[in-house]
Amino acid sequence: MKKKKIKDADSIFVPGMVKMKLLSLLGLKAGEYSGEGLNDGHQKFTGKLVLMPVVNNYGVYIAYKATGKDGTVYSEEHTLISLTNENKLCLWTLNSNFHTTITFDFKSHKRIPGVKDIIIFGYGNPDDNTIFREEIAIELFDDGNLSYNYYWGMPDGVFVKHSSITMKKI
């Protein structure tokens, strides 16, 4: 009986492996970022984001602040991405817009070869316009840039992008 050679160790299913790879992917982009963005009121803002792995790379911490040209703070947040005790990848954010911690479940990951990775966290079904629903899309570009985008929809409203920023590592 011949033993099968495994060409790709990633093909072996290990609970949490894909999720840990996403944490590693985020951790590889550790650093400080800055850029210009646009909110849903068509107001330009400067965004600053710090991304860093924490606790032996079992999580990723994000500190983000969006400040208007006049000094108005549009959003400030402290965010943690990690696995739960049920092996679910989640994002928890305490931000100035909601004044509470919100849990976003991992929704999807998409790799666009040669361009970027897109990681989406959210709560609520974007198609269910009977409830408030929201998603955070983190885009990790191959050129080193990072985008941080918020999509949401109010009850009886459409689900659209409300804040968008692409930042360069500083």
C-alpha cells in the first residue's frame, strides 16, 4: 500500500486554519496608515489607522480615527479581531457612533490575484431591509495600501457604502 503524498498542506482540514490564516494575513500588514476618505455626507476626512497583532498573533487590534478638515471627529474606534471560544472569527468594535461594543461575524474573504484581499465582517442580512444591518470591508492591497469601508442600511432603507477610505502605510 502506497502512502499518498500531500502536495498542499493547506488542503488538510483543520478547524480554524483558514480563520487563523486571515488573522496572519492581517498581522502581516501591521503598521500605521493614513489617508483621505469620504463619508456618507460627502464630507472629506483624514483617517488614521493602527493595525497590530496582539497576544501571540491570536488577534489583531485596530485603532481608527476619522477627522474632518475642521477638526470634527466623525468616528473613533477600537477594534479587536480574533476567534471566539466557538471557533468563529469575529470583529468587536467599540466606536463613537454607537457608544457600545458591536460584534461583527466573519462573512467572507475574496482574493483578487495581483490586486488585493477583501475581508468582510458584518451583522444582519444586507438584503433584509426590515432591520438595521452593517458590514465592515477591509481591503489589503498588494501594493501595501489598506482600505477600511463601512456599508449599512436602516430599516426600510437601502444597503450602501457610507464611509470609504484608502490609506498608505506611514
